[in-house]
Amino acid sequence: MNSTTLLHATGLQKSFGRTPALRGASLTVGPRERVAVRGRSGSGKSTLLLCLAGVLLPDAGGVTYLGRRYDAMTADERARLRRREMGLVLQHGQLVPELTVLENVALPLLLEKVERSSAALLAHEWLARLGVAELADARPAEISGGQAQRAAIARALVTGPQLVLADEPTGSLDTVGADEVMAVLLEATRSCDAALVVVTHDNRVAARMDREVSVEDGSTEPAGALR
Amino acid sequence: MRPLWLVVVRTGGIGRAATVAVCTAFTSGLLLVAVSVLRLGSGSIPERLLAPIADPGTRGGAVLGIVLAALPFLLLLDQSLRLGAGERERRFGALAVGGAAPADLRRWGAIEVGVPAAVGAVGGLLVHGGLRLLLSGPHMGRVGSVVPEQTGPGWWTVPVLLTVAAYGAWAGRRAAARAADSWLVSRGLRRPPRPWGFIPLAGALVLALVSFGGGGRTVTTAALLAAIVLLVVGAASLAPWLVRRSALRALHRPRHPAAVLGLRRIAADPGPAARAGAATGAVALALATVLSLVVDTRSSGDPDVGLVASLVTVGLVAGVALLLVCGSLVVHAVEVLTDRRRSVAAIVAGGVPASVVRRSVRAEALAATLPLAVPGALLGGPVYGWLLAGGGLVELLLVTVGAAAVVALVALAVVLAARLVGPLADAATDPVNLRTA
Amino acid sequence: MALNHVVLGLLAEGPQHGYDLKRAHDVRFAAARPLAFGQVYATLGRLERDGFVERVGTDQDQGPERVVFALTEAGRRVLDEWLADPEEPHRYAADELVRKTVTALALGADASRFLRTQRVAHLEVMRLLLAEQDAVTDVAHRIALDHTIAHLDADLRWLESAHDRVTAERNAS
């Protein structure tokens, strides 16, 4: 592990009850790198992503972010690290229904005790950059899936993270919608100089990344550099 | 843009906040009454009071009875925190993805429940005043006042109100922590409940012995109140474990599919229903205690009108409490069915009759309440009644029969409540629930 | 090659001369090989002989005189009939890729190295096409690219399922 590694995970094992989800998965991410994590449903790739984000703690193995170990931090510290340094985009269920789209995007900033008007400004900027500025006052229930994903991406990037983790961000979208969201996600992470890890089973998405890691039955195999 | 904490805290809904406030109002009101009674001196009292209250010897028992009457409200409060739990889990999940730490979620939970609890606690002053108007004064006549008019809670008011409000905040915080956790482990199995509850129960027993064993009045009071608190904590935390163990044991024998469905459901997630079960245990305890005291007065000869009246009061209060508890069970059953309507509709579409689903709700409710109602009735009946009366076989027989009657009454109330949920159970089986959103 | 119908379809937009038709074809079918003038005029000749197109005038606009062609009623009918019938899906997969993959899988040895290398190659092409698609605004061009990308995607998914089936069968025996 060299000094410019952003995220380093080794030998991750995780079981839910008696079902093993991860059996020795490993992954390294460098700054500004783009990695696709590919695998069938049930292969453990979503669990891997949640472990990388520090949302779940593995039963064995460890994850470090810029040298800091997750298992040495409390759940609160991990949450704080995550909202400052990372952005998380999931397939669905990630926007708070009772908050407006703007408030959802500003959420990480508000939690960081950023002043409300500055947070609103920044959130507006990001919504505009993603082409959904007019949805600021709408509720999540009133917008389409593609628009919700754009809002989620805005929220993931609003704190200027070093790393964006996305779990099947285009999973529930059709081909054209998926292409648009991927293009937006790539451009936005590029403009932030952030690294990107995308869990996907979509070949179109995988094709846009620098590197692909394959997850099968809970363990990882590097499938090689794509360029 | 609205302040974040305000929006999140208000998502609980006005209904939930109102229920919390009402429950804490009655709890603090009853505790204030209990404290007023405790503050009565050992000398002669200027007003005519109900016999068990007037007599310093039996005063402890009377106070216990009044405090027990507050228990169902506390447990109903705990149950009402279950309202909208599925939604809360999803909301907290979304907040967590957006960067909220568990500490943030717990803090919001504490405010969400703590504020209405504080409002309700202060409202308890009104409840105390109202009870005083109703249950004391000349119109109580020969029977005597239940609530002392001349003596008030005094400086105890502040600690009582603070404790009640603090309990609300703590309960809200705990509910938030549970919702935050369950988002993460929703895909895995929930950890089975552990019987830690025995520890506070043991502590309650020790403190009860201390309080009955004499010592200064403050010590006795403090020990008694602490014992009550530990009893509540112990019973509430032991309940899920007890319910789950009983359900698993009941599954060993061959059963009707409705029973199997209900028992499996409760074994998988005993927590919320078990708390309602704990409330029925408290009610059973109260009713059985009342019956024991009635038997005791009978056997000790001349029936004291005052005592009988007070016992009737307690009986009525317990009846009201039973209604409250069954109401909370209904709420819980609705919550569960609404959360799982997709799988419920699926099994009905697969050929299981809807009547089986309805009956499984009944089985689940009984499985949550009986394992707690029976010990409660036994504790209040044979144990308390026989130890108190210290007497003959006839008394023992009577209190045992009384305890059995109490258990039967609880079962009846639960079955009726389950019957009420019938239409909602049918709504959950509707094929429209199979639609993909 | 059934250029007849393609030219009829181009003429449905309005009367044009041969040069316009060639340019219109190359824009509409951006992924196909550009049309040669000889082919255009040969096709127009055939269509005129069969009565599906007719000469409607000449266009004298800076340069040599060019004949303008238009669709006839009969030509319109032929075009509509062609569009009403679905295209028969190809029954025979004669792809080189198929031959190589099947051979690799059949030879019993661990074919994962071949599959991985093949996957990388496919993904590289797909990446270039996706980048091209992002840079292009013309709808016809994007549709053409979609088609190629979809076929690459289909190949990739087939590589995976073929591997799964062979592995499953091997494990069962």
C-alpha cells in the first residue's frame, strides 16, 4: 500500500446470520481512480460497498481510509468521516421523503454545521450543475427516478468528497436514462477530482471505468485494467 | 430552507406527540398523587381519607397501587413509539446515507419524544388537580378522599416532572437508536433478546424488601419508588425474551397453521408486541392484587366500605388500563400487517385462506400477552394475597381462582382486540398490495 | 443488397437528385459504409425501370445539370409493404467470436483467461463508442451507435452465460 492510496480493504469477511456475504474480499482505490465492481446478484458486491463506506463493519479483515482504520473508529466517527470525505449514491431509498430536494442535497452540509444560507446556496449550485435546479422545492415523491438519482448525486458531491461510492446508480433506470445519469456522475466526479467506485452489473457502466474488479461468491478477482 | 432538526423532529406526527403527552400527563399526575399520599404525616390528618391511605401501616400498599396504575400509561407510551416504525426506519436509513451519525439520530429521537413528554409532564399538574377535585372533598362522604386535599406533592413536584420528561426523552432516544440499527441489519437476522431483565428485577426485589423493612420515611419512599422503576425496566426488558422463549416452546407441539404463523412472527420479532404484553402483565398484577385484597378484607371480618371502594377504584383503573393495552396491541398489529402487507397478500394469493391470516393475528397477540399475564396474575394473586393474608387454604384457593379469572379476562380482552383488527387484516391480504410500486 | 428500399425511403422525404441522395444516406446511416455514386445511379435506374420512381425535372444550380427523382404511387406502396414486414432474425450465428468462444470452452481447459481478455477487448471498444456517443449530438448517429453498443453488450452477456452453462454442466458430471 503506497502513500497515495485512498482506500484499502483486505480480507473482508461478513455474514448476516448464517449467510456469508463476503469471503475474503479485497480492494484498493487510489485518488481520482475509477473502479467498477462487477458481480451477479447475491455475489456480495453491495455488502462490499457498504463495508468500504464504513456503514457496515466486517466480521474479519479491515478497511483503511487514508491510513485511518475503520475498526478504530466509533460509528459516529465513521459517519462524520463519510459525510466529509465521501459521497454515497444508492439505487433507491436514499432521499428523505419529508425533506425537499434542496434540503436533501444540503443535508451533509447542515450536519457539518454549515450555516443554513451558505448550505442552501451550495446545494442550489449543485442542483443547477446537474440540470435539476427547478426541482429544489419539490418532494422526493413528486420527482422521477432519474431526477432522484441526479439529486442523490448532487448530495454525494456537495461536500467536495475525495471518493464517491455508488451502488447500482442506474439499476432502476432504462438505457437512455441510465446513460444520462452515468454521464452526469462521471462529469461531476471529474470536476471534483474525486475517485469513483461503482457497483454494477451493467456492461455499459463498467466500460466507462478505468479498472474492473469482479466479485464472485463473496471474494474478489481483479479482472484487469481496461485501458 | 427550514432548520433540519425541526423538520426531522416533526416527522413523527401530531398523533404520536399527542399520545406521548397524554400518557406522560397521566403518569406524572398519578405519581404526584402518590407522592402527596406519601407526604402525609404519621400524626392525625385533618381530612377524612380512604382507609388504606389514612392508615400509615397500609399506606405503602396504597401508594404501590397508585403507582401501578401509572404503569400501563408508561407502557402504552412505549408502545405508541412503535407507530410508524417502518417509515421511521426508512427515513433514518435515508438520513444515514446522507451522513447523519447515530448520535444525530438519537438526539433527534430524544427531542421528538422529550418535548411532548415534558409538556405532558407539566400537564400532569392538571391531572393531579382534576383527580383531587374528583376524588376528594365532601362529596366522597363516608368513603373518604382518595387524593389528599390538604397535602400536596410539595417540592417533590420538580423531581417527578423532570423524571417523567427525562423518561420520555430516553424512550425517544432508544426508539431512534433501534430504528437506526435496524436499517443496517434489516437484511440479516435480528439478534435474539437476552434475559438481562432479571437483573433489575432482582434489584427491585431487594429494594422492595428494604422499603418494607422499615427505616426512615424518606428511605422507605425512595426505596419504594426506585423499586417500582426497576420493576418497570426489568419487566419491559425481560418481556421480549420471555415471549420469544414461550413462543418457541409452543411451536414444539403440532399446531394449526394460523398459530404457527403467529408464533413464528412473534418469535422472529418479539420486541414491540412483548412490551404490550408487559403492560398486560402489569394489569393482571393489579387486578389480581385487588382481588387478593378483597379476599383479605372478607376474611378479616368486617368489610371496610372505604377499602372496598378503593379496591373498586383500582379495579376500574385496571380495566381502563386493559383497554389501553389492547388498544396498543391493535396499533401494533396494524403496524406489523401494514409493514408486511406485500408478503401477507402473497401468501393469500398463493392459496392460504384470509381467515388464517386473521386468526394468526389473534395467535400472535395471545402469544405476546399470556406469558406475561400469567406470572403477573400469580404474583398478585397467590403470592401477594397468600403472603398478605398469611392464612388458610380457603384464602389460597380463592386468590388462585381469582388469578385464573384475571388471566381469562385478559385473554378475552386480547381476543376482542384482535377481532377489531379483522378488517385491517383483510385489507392487508388484498391483491392490490402485490403491485410493484 | 436491398438498396432499393433504402433509396425509396430516402425519396419519401421529398424529390432529390442522386448527389443529394448519397449525402442523405450517409447522414441517416452513419454507421454503415458510405454509398458510392455508382450504386445510387444504378439503383435509381432499376427503380425507374420498375415504375417506382420517376423523373420530375432537372436542377440547374451552379454546375452540371442534375436529374431530380421522385417517388411514384407504386413506389410508395412498395415502401409501405417493406416497412410492414418484420425482418427475419438471423438463425445462423456464424460469428468468428462464437466459433472461438465455443472452441475455448469446449477444450476443457480453464477458459477464464480467454474470456477475461475477450471481455477487456469488448469493453475497450464499448468505451470508445460511448465516448463518441457523448460527443455527438446528431440523433441518427447516436441511434446507430446504440445498435453497435447493444450488440457488444449482448456479446458480453453471452460470454458470461456460455461460461456459466459450461461450468454448471462440468460440475454436474
